[in-house]
Amino acid sequence: MSATHDDWRMRWIVRAGLVIVGLLGRTWRVRYVNDAALREARRTKQPVVIVIWHGQLLPHLWVHRRQNISVLISEHRDGEIIARVAEALGYRLVRGSSSRGASRALVAMVRELQAGYDVGITPDGPRGPNHSFAPGALLVAQRANCPVIPFGAHVSRAWHLGSWDRFAIPKPFARVTIAYGDPIPPPTGDPGSLAAQTPRFLAALEAAVAAAGGPAVSAAGAAGEPG
């Protein structure tokens, strides 16, 4: 199959995806929990590192669109559709992952934070294991000296793909609750010690999901302008 045909097919997949997400997203009934800290960070122009589970990515992309957020998206082919949809929704893109382009992505994310943009990272992405917390987000927060805010979500009704992360697509008119954790100061110490600090940040992300009404570890999500 030619590269031109592949690109044409990708464009139509992305267009169809945007239409579907837009139609679904406009029906979701969204409630917010503990969004004061995020509002304060934005009022004071304090960039933050956002951590969410990979399986909640789609509704979060819709809800937080056009809010000056840069997102880390895998360079793997299965990340290309998400990247193009995210860009169309007003996100800035950083491409890379722990397995490909990691050093370049790290530098790019730190620069985005220093330029005043929030950075969104899925600590269990791009390929899992599901709900595992890799320390990359902590390294970014440490290098940029920015706090970490976990975003949790719960969706009343959703389709789940058969992927490793049970990728969630909220159904029409689903009730969506978004909960924001309190800002966590960037980790200290030698970068080699960050892996030992991940349980604390994992617990904070699970607490945000629980505050949204989901189980201790959940797959779902959504949100727009916090309010």
C-alpha cells in the first residue's frame, strides 16, 4: 500500500474520529470535584504536570481542549490517530515515549513547561502495563520544577476497547465526573531515586479517581473548562 494511500486513509479516519468525538462529547453531563487548585495554578500562571491513566485519555482530550496544554503522544503508529485528533482539538504535541525518542521528548516537555504550558502525561502509556506508574512524569516535573496534579475520572456508561488499557469511550449522555488532586511539589533527590517515589504519586492518582466516584483504579474520563 502506498504512502499516499496510507496518508489519505489516516486523514479520513481522523476526520471521522473528530466528528464522532464531537457528537458524543456534546452530550456528556460533566461534574467537577476539587478544581480550585487547578484554577489557582492557572490564575498564577503556574504550569503543572498533569498525570492521567491512558485508558481515560479520549474524554480528557475532549474536556480539556484548547486550554494551553501540551500532551505527550507516542511516536508508534497507533499513537498517530490520537496525535492528530489532539492537535485538531487545540493541543500542542510532544512526540515520544519511554521506548522511542525518550530523551528528546523529555527535553521538549521541560521546554513546554518553561514556556508556560501545562504538560499532560499518561504514566502507564504508551503500552502499559495498565495503571502502572512509570517515573518519566516525575523526572519532567523535577527538571522543570513544576508541581504534579493528578486528574481522575469516572464515567457512568462507556464502551471499552479490547486494548491493554481498556480504552474508554463514554456513551451518549453519560454522566462524567472529573476530580483533580491537590498539587504535589516536584520530587527531590537524585533522578535515579525517582522510581522509589512513584508509589506516592500513584496513590494520589488513584485517590483522584476514587474522588470522581470510580474504583481505586478506574478506566474512564471527560471534562471541559473546569467549573
